[in-house]
Amino acid sequence: AVVSTQSTGADDEKKDAGDKNDPRRLHSFPLIRHSDMAEEMRTEAMELCVTACEKFASSNEAASKMIKENMDKKFGSSWHVVVGEGFGFELTYETKNLLYMFFGGSLAIAVWKCS
């Protein structure tokens, strides 16, 4: 006997949502979108951003303040930080001092220095 079934698509979506190759899943790792920093500075800044965003998951303002204060201490003053979702920007900065990254899927972090 031959049995035929039809899918409405909803069941397929539920099944595929757990698939590792599904492009809709959130990234839990830091994704550097653009940076012209030296390797060592970029690594330190990225780790600092991840730490701040995990520590202050409910407050982007507190996370950005922590990142700015630590960058000022480690690499001299005049660092600026934006943490959030759904923003665009155009900025002027000192070369070799820009990091633009994503963390946790849609949380964007821009870190730059200008004097």
C-alpha cells in the first residue's frame, strides 16, 4: 500500500528551527564586522565587549560605559562606544582605532577613538 501525506509547512519550520545549518539561528559568538585595529588591541577590545555585554545584558548603557572606561585606561583617553540594536552611523576616528562587531545575534557594538 502507498501512503501519501501533505505538509502544511508549519511542521517543517518547527523541525528545521533546531537545524545547525538554519540561517535564522542566533549567533552566540562575537562577529567582527569591521576593524582596523592591531591584532592585540582588537582581541582585547573584543573580549572586553563580550564581557561587558554578558555582565550588563539588560543595560546597553552600563555595558558601553564599562567598555569606554576600560578602553580609556588601557589605550589612552577619548574612546567612544555605542551598544545597541538597529542603529546606523557615520563617524570620524583615528586610524587603527575602530572596532564594529556583533554579539548575541543582533546586538551591535561600535568602539572608536578620536581626540
